[in-house]
Amino acid sequence: MPDVSFRYLTAASLLALAAPVAATAQDAPPPDEAQNATALDTIVVTARRREESLLDVPVAVSAISAEMLEKAHISDVTQIAQMTPQLLIAPASGGGGGTISIRGVGSSYLDPGIEQSVGVLVDNVSVGRGRFILASQFDLQQVEVLKGPQALFFGKNSPAGVISITSAAPTSDFAAMIRGGYEFEAEEKYVEAFVSGPIADDLLFRVAGKISDLNGWIKNVAPGGENPIYPFPIPGPATGDAPAYTSYAGRATLKWEPTSNFDATFKLAGSYLKGNGDDAIEGFCAPPALGKGQLSTTNLVTGEQVYAPSTDCRLDKVRAQGALPAEVLNNWPGARDGRSYNRLTTWIGSLVLNYQLDDITITSVSGYTKLKGRNLGFYDLTSFAAVGSYLVEDTRTWSQELRVASDYDGPLNFTFGGFFEDSKRFNTFQPILGFVGFDADNGNSAYTFENRWDNSGNTYAAFGQLRYSILDNLELAGGVRFTHEKKEISGRNLYLNVLGQAFGLLPVGQTISEKVSFSNWSPEVTLTYKPTDGLMTYVAYKTGFKSGGLSTPATISAVYADPSLLSFSPEKSKGFEAGIKGEAAGRSIRFDLVAYRYTFDDLQLTSFEPTLIAYFIKNAGKSRTTGVEASFAWQATPELGLNASGSYNKAKYLSFPNAQCYLKIVGTPVCANGFYDRSGQRLPRAPEWTFNFGGTYEREIGQGLKAGLSAEAVYTDDFLTDEQGSPDGVVDGFWRLNASVRVAEIDDRWELALIGRNLTDEYYQLISNDKTFGTPGEYGGFTLRPREVVLQATVRF
């Protein structure tokens, strides 16, 4: 971690970035863009649900263009996070499917009933389920990351921010592209292509697709042999290298523009992922478990703690995860051959209609999402396969939004709208928690239990904003969004074996159900001042919220005969931010600076309750994020572009008196009845400092060719990864180096590129927890992809 003097110096430097630039912007108006070869491209964003220049939007926005995405070989949202300071994304096959956090504010992945704190939109349609993280991203036009509460225009589940992904639009002229590549470290092969053009004068199309095959980077060394958990030998590893998968994705787009004041755009995207099921998860140890040097698991039948000699207690891209013996697979619907696997199918559809009526624009957005996930995975991280589970999630949503926006020449303008969403989801859990014999009454099955949860919900919202120009360069905007939600759930155990019955689970044949409803008002006020054409400052008060709901625990305990235990309330955020954005030196320089302070109440936190044998969600505590972010871009010459960004973020719990204890403090005075006080501690996944320095150089080299070089150095300060706050889950600060070199034809008809990401090969966990059935000091860590070296070829027609 940088020392204190360096911190103050860095903060002062960031604040000083804007001062001389702003003065330049005031001294001389920018020259005509067409006459300035170093003018930066205008960035258009939709942070207020309409197209505006980045400099006109009083929101902290990081915009990533199609060119930047292509140069960095971005193929999923986790890689988008690595390009955006204070955005961290980690996929997970269990629970809710992953976690997304901005400035340290995010949701636990452990319970499917919890919503994300960061909203994700794909082509204007909300995709709130964490499993969408795994879906392939390709043929994109732009990605926008909006930081801070965004409830007014984006609604629920955006208290920390929004990620808006926009796919490429159809072209008026024929265009086509094919791209292929090979990544050497994880042996990934991929091909993507698109075709676009006119069908008729008023009808355009675009069809794009991608196929990729990944062999993985974590080697599985699980041996065969004797198994102390089952009276049958270990059949060998549950997988080969992991995570490995083959994915297929496609998207079709039609744009119809029959008149000058009406257009309709329809998009339908689908993806299918077939993988070997295991997350990028490894076990690691800290004292006292580190002294043993091996991971362990508990035999629930005998109470014995058994150690796996093939494990090494380190994050080193090696693990030993065994498969289930064939003898225990009888009549287990999801177990197949006992080796882990996952299947994920996603559909996202959108229909956007725009009708221009003089100074009024009416916009309709219809959305549809469908997700179908199946996963057999193991969580003890040993060759014994003591803990495994087959998980099912099926989700379907329909949504409709209608907006009316004005663009009058007068001082007053408005945006009003309404939103409706209907959702349905069901989850199934089929775990095995050790061997207690065969159940003759259930086809000699050996798995522990099977349950099912059915969820449904409706959301109704109305929102509006008034914008009043007090002066030509001074605007006051105020708005509010009202949201009403209704949710209901029913759950039942379909099967229990002897061990399942011993856990005190809800008897088979008994169903529990619960209904809840919530209402929320989310106001927002912004004052924007533009002293010159190239400079904008703003101050804003914003609020947001994350939906309340109903927990979906993996075990349905008899305690849930009182179903009110399942419900939890909305999480709310409020606070202020102030910023300055500008351009100078003939638009060859662009900068922005924002300071913020937000408070989050009624945090939705996931804890393990031993009496319920399950994780569940509760409202507990209060947190605050305070910080400063800055970015700077300079097109120094037509060939050379430089950029830098930095952030300071202080994210901590203001109050969290009943946090779940991690194993190492259980039984100590700090931990009372399984809980301890985390007030004043920092939030997970909230590095205090981040820095990014980069540049791109491109020039002609003769023979009708050009060459380019890009390089980027990224620093991330130390941050906590453990959900329960164990300091053993802290990742030390590190630097990542990204670089690429390209050779292309002058007119970009073809390109050959060598792309390197994380060339320093930093390997770390983004999520960690006490390892399932482990001893104090044993942890499971979800890791991100290590070093990548990609050779890529592109041909355009």
C-alpha cells in the first residue's frame, strides 16, 4: 500500500489535473474540430435515457468504445471490469451466480433470492440475474458504467450504479467482418463474425455470432484410490483443467425507419454455454490450517475431519477435486456420470420504438429475458467429493417502459415515463453431504435431499424529471421515481434421506409460502453549470434502492414453517456528488473529476444460520462510501494518445453489530453466539486506491500498412475479499500490465494483433469464504483469469 505522504501527493495531483486545463478552456475557444487532427472523438452516452454528449451529463460515467473493446479483446463482463476503476465482477456457479460491485457496494452471491446492487442493461433491457455474467459479449458498440445511485432513470437494483451494454447497430451500407484468435495460456480458440446492410431503403439488418472454446487454467490433480467419505474408491478427477467450456452466441437486429420521425429496432440475442461445471475456485490456507499444508473435509456421519494429501493450500492454479463414485448416483436426477458440468442458455430480446412529434419524443422499450441454468459442482475442494450439489435456475422476465421527453427551445423541459415488469423463477437444489447408505424407498438413491422454490413478482414504476434553464448556462433538474413491487414464493422439500431428516428440514409434502410488497420514492436533484462550451460542473443529490424480497436458501428448514423469516426489506442509498468535466486544446484534451459521499441503509447481508442449516438474507447495518475519481485523456499528436485515471475510495460499515463470525474467531470472546461487530471495518472488494496509466501509438509504416502499439499499467490497492471479514482474505496491492501490438492495412480491411492482458500474471481471489466443511484457516477463493496472450486476425469486407 502506498505510504501516507504518497497518498496525499497523489490526491493533490489528481485535483490539480483539472485546474490548468480549465483555465485553458476559458482563455481560448476550441478550433473547428474538422481542422484539428488531434481532436478526440465525441462520446455519446445514454445516462439519462437519451443520447447526450458525455460533457453534458451530470453523472459519473466511464464509457468504453467499440474500438477500445476490440483492442483489448473483451469477451465478457468480467473483462469489462478490468478496464474500469472501482468496478469488480466475479462469476460463481452457485447461489445467485456471481457478484458485481462498484466502489465496494455489491451483493453476496450465496442466495439466489438477492438482487444485484449494480444494474446491468443489455440493449436497454435489464438482466438482473448474476448468471448473465457468464454470457458471451461480442459485436458491441459501447459499454457505459454509471457510478453512484441511478434510480431515477434506471429504477430498482441500481443503488451502486449501472452497467449499460449496447450492441452494434445495423449499417446503411453493406459491411461484414470475420475475426479469429487463439489464447495461449488457457488454450482458448474463438471465431466471431457479423454481416450488416440494407434489406430495403427503410429496413436494415445485422447478424452477428461467436463461437469460443476454452480449456481452462486450473489443473486438477485429484488421484483415484481410497475414499474416507464413501465406501467406494475415488474414480478420479471431477474435471480436467477448469473452468473449461464451449460457448455459442448469436444476435439478430432489424431496424425499420419508414418515415423521418419514426423508427423501430428489434434485437434478439441468444447464447448457450456447455462447461465442465467447476468455477475458477481453489482452496488456500492461513494459520492454523497452513501448518498442516493440506485441505480437509468433515465426514458428517462420523464427525471425523479427514485430510486430502493431494491438496497444497495455495492459490497456484492447481487443485484436487474428485468426482462422485458411480455407486452413489442411483436415481439422482442431475448427477449424470458424477463429474461436474454446467449448462447455461440465455435469451435477451428488445423492441425499441421512437416517434418524433415536433419537440416531443415518445419512446417505447419492450424487453424479454430468459435464463436456464444447470450445474453439478463440488464445494469441499478435495478429492473426496464430500459435498456436491446439482443446482437448477430457470428465470423469465417481461418488461415494458414508455417515456415521453421534450426538447423545447424555452427554459423548461421534461421527461416522464412508466415501467412494468413481470418475472418468474424457480430453483432446485439436490445436494449430497456424505454417505449414509442407500434409500430403498427412493430407488436406492444416496443424495441427501431435493427441494424446489417457485418465485414470482411484479414491478410498477412511474418517474419524471423537470429541467429548468435558470440561465443559458445554468440548469436545475429535479425528478423522482415511485416504485411498487409485489413478490411471492413457495417452497417444499421433494425428498429427504436419513441425513436430511436428521437436519430438521421441512417434512416432505409440506409447502411454505409467503407474499410481500414494497414501495419506494427515489428523488434526485442536480444543478449543472457550463461556464464555457468546453467545461461543465455539477452538484447532485441522488437516491437509490435495491429490492426487498424473499430469501431462497439451499435448505428448507422446518423453522421456515414461519415463512416470515424469508422476507427482507429494501436496501436504500442516498448522498451527494459533485463533478467537473471539460475539454481543452482544440478538444485534444478531455478530463473529469468527481467527488462523492453516499450512505447505504438496511444492508441486505447473507449469513449462515446453524439452526437453519442455511444461508439466509437479513437487513443489518449501514455503510458509507466517500471518495474522489479523476480521468484524463490527451491526443498529443495524430499518432499518439495518452490517458490516465485514478481513484480514492473509503468504503466502510458505519454499523454492523451482528455480522456472522468467520471460523477462526468462533469460540473467542470476540464472537458471541456466532456473531461479532464489524462496525468501522471496510467493505469487501473496495480497494482504497486505483491508478491507470496508458497510451496508444499508431502510424503508417509504408507499403499501404500501419502499425499500432498500446500499453497500460493498472494498480489496485489491497482489498478484502472475505464475505465474513476475515483478514486472511485480504489481497495485497498489485500492478497489472496490458499491452498489444497491431499491424493492419491502411483502410482497416485486415488486421493482425498480438494482445496481452495481465502480463505480470497476478493471480488472486475476488471472493473468499470459509471452506465448506473445513477447519479454521481453510478458505475457498474464486479467482479471475491469469495472464492472457492472444494472437488475433481480423478481416473486414
